Amino acid sequence: MVGLQEGMCPGLDGGLLRSLLAADVKTVEDLVSSDLEEVAQKCSVSYKALYAIRRVLLAQHTAFPVSGADLYDELLSSTAIISTGNPSLDKLLDSGLYTGEVTELSGGPGSGKSQVCFGVAVHVSHQLKQRVIYIDTTGGLTASRLLEMLQSETSDRDEQMEALQRIHVFRLFDAYSLRDRLSTLRSGGLLQASGGGSVKAVIVDSVSAVISPLLGGKQNEGMSLMIQAALALKTMAKDFGVAVLVTNHVTRGGRGEVQPGLGASWSHIPRSRILLERTDRAPSGCSSTLRSATLIKSSRQPCLIKEELDLQWWSRSERRSSGKRKRDEADS
């Protein structure tokens, strides 16, 4: 409750405030819900003056009701769904990445987290013609790998270069640099970093690589840095209408189960979480590109849904021909 203070609205001077406090009217709620005629008599002031003060306080402190239809219209106008370019991943995420939200990919070494991030960045920049902010904390992103994936999208050299120019990369290798960069982007540097273009995706691969070493024991600073980075990601996603995709490592729970890292405090940050794991379908001595993807947190889908995810989908000719068939069917 908001306490009454001198000068908080016209007419509420020191003398009237002392009279109101003496009449046991101490908060805004007390004044707007009281019998004004009775209060006017106790305080020896005019009813008209109290009525004017109450109107101002109501305008300042009362929340106007909003209908469910209005809230739904606002949601539709402010939320977009960005396809990842992979049908299996889109299915798990209920059609794709949602702007205004943080989505997490977790998995162990070699599970394909970075490969998925590469594919999403290439798809958003080339197919959707939108700019991507890519924060690389592991040194795993290379221009040659992005170009290779773009070459599977198009043979046009100009299109490849234009798509690469829409991916803006920051290489940061400590938690302080990550915090500072996210704070700058959140404070309005997002448009400046992208050259003034429209940014629809921010990818951080990986958030745990720089924060995990500072967690545990008495290292309170690590927890503080994690919370600051999390706040920056969430507010940036909401304020700028971008989809945020982050990667996380995995740990073992008390019963030996695989679970995302960074602890319980971080678990509330992503709206959706997907666990990537290797499959056992590869022949002995061969490296499979297939991964098991499990939805472990979602506000829209039942959890523990599993899909088989092919990491090479973004680079295969079958995908291009499939996309061409869909476009041809749409045109016809």
C-alpha cells in the first residue's frame, strides 16, 4: 500500500496530511475507500477538496481493467514465431522459437548444441532475411562453417554474402564480458550492433561455458553474474521482440539422471528447454548425425515429448528439394 505524502497531488499539503493522519487515514487505499463526508467533518475540510484529491489519486494509483480479448490481441501483435528450419525441432517448440522468450538447448559434449545454433542462424539470416546476433563463448563458430551451410541453401554467391552479413558475431570468453555485452544490447545497443536493421534472434552459445566456472562453494559473484545475464536476456527478448536461444551443459542429478546445468535459479529463465542426447543407432565405428531431442520444459506443450533430430538437416539437399516442393505446391 502507498502511504500518503505531502505534495503527492495538488491540494495535499502538510496541514491536510496531518489532519488525515490524525483521522487514521494513512494510505491512498484508506482515502479512496473511506466515507469522504465523514473524513471531511473529522478534518474540518471541504468535501469538494477531498473529492478532487481522491480523483487524482485514483488516476495515479488505480489499474484500469483490461479484458482477456485485449490481452490476447496484444499477444498476437507482439509475438512472432520464428522457424528454426528443422521440422523436428519446430514440432517440439510448437512451431518454432517465440519472440519475447528465452529457449534453451542443453546437452553434453558432442550432443549437437552448436550445430543447431549454426543452423538456426543460417536459416533466420537467409530464408527469413532477418538479422541475428550470435554470441560465441566457446570459439566454436567459424565463418567457413556458416558459409558451408549457406552453400547448401543457395548457389548464388551474392545471396551467401548477404546472409553472412546479417549474422553479427561477438566472441566473449568470460562472464564479465558476457554481462557487459548483454547489458549494452538491452540498453539499446541491439540496433546499433546490427547496423540499424531488424534483429529477430539472439543466440548465446554457450551461457554455461563462462558462468559455470564461477558457481559453487562461496563464489557468490558467479551467482550474481548469472542473475544479471539472465535479467538482461529476458528483458531484451521482451523489449525488442526477439527470440533468444541459449545453450547449456548438463549435470547428473541425485539419482544419476541427466539434467540441465546452472541450477534451480537458472531453470526459471528459459520458457522452453530441450535436452539433446546422442542416439545408439549409429553402426560401430561410425559417427551418427542423429540426436534424441526431448522437451523437458514448456508452457505450451506436454513435457517429455521426444523427436529424432538430424543435425545435417540444414545442410542436406533433401531439405532443399523438400522446401522447393512445398513452395511449388503453395504456388499451384
